[in-house]
Amino acid sequence: QDNNKEFSFERITPIFSDVAFGMSGDKSNNIFVAGQKGLVGHYNGYSYKEFPEIKSNSVYFNSVSVKGNIACIVGDKSGSFSSKAIIYLFNK
């Protein structure tokens, strides 16, 4: 067994527009992040992109799960007197 292999690491620090509560990915080039005020972002191995069309002050995403081409993001939307569950499915 060859133990002399070289590894290279690169630190990537995307700037999230809000607080992230969940992060998941199935490969180093397929990572999703979700959080408060409707934060949803995707890292494709080269760059980080957020989805501003989903942003909302009343939406809080708590968790994200990724498998293959599908990402499932769950959370809740707060109203004046009630909350509603929100589930987003992204298909790459």
C-alpha cells in the first residue's frame, strides 16, 4: 500500500446572506445550505449561488437533505396567528 500520496485541500468560505441552520451534500460539488429568512444556497464545486426568489422574512428553513439530483429543504412560514410547513424540492 502506497502511503506517500499527496493530498491538497482548499478552504472555501462562502458568505451567506443570513444565518444557516442546515447544510447537506452528496459530493464536494453538490452542497446545499438552508436557513433563516428563506436562505437557500448551492455550492457547485467552483462557486456559491443563493436563490433570492425564495427569500422571505417570514420563512425559516431548518433542514436540508441531498441525494443525487434532488435536494429537499424543509421549514416553516410564520404568519400573524399561525405557521405553515414548507417543503421545497430542487431538481438539478
